[in-house]
Amino acid sequence: MERKEFMIELNGIIETIHTYTRNPFMVGYTKELRKSIRYNDIETLRIVLDKVIAWYQEEIDHIVHDEYVFNKTMHEKAFGILKEYRQALHA
């Protein structure tokens, strides 16, 4: 995944996360994610992506099985995009 494509997807990813949680750590991570991609700060971007992906790894089962979560497929898509872009940073 290219940087520009990730930038296009980023707002949807962040808003999807915010529909599920207002955890202050996640709010901070998503702010840093926006900032690091905007300023092309690859070091911070990798750190924050790892933190957001780790959060999703812990929460995705809860999200998928929670009867009150209405946008499960959007969470799965967001999680997938985050992992795909993080992998692209390794290449």
C-alpha cells in the first residue's frame, strides 16, 4: 500500500476506532498517527502503527462478538489496512 492511499484511508480508520473507544491512549495514538503521516515522520509512524495494531489484536474478538457494535466489517477493514501499511513500511 502506498503512502497516499493510506492517507486517504486514514480518516475512516480513525473514525471507526473512535466509534468503539474513547480510550485516552487510543485518542493520543490516532492523533500521532495523523501527525506522523502528515509530516512523513516514519519513525513515529512505525511506533504508533505498532501500538494501534496491538490494540486491535487485543480488541478485535470483542468487537466482532459484541452485539452492540454495528460496524464490525469496518473494524476488520481498518485493522487490515493498518497491518498492510505497516508491512509496506518494512519493504
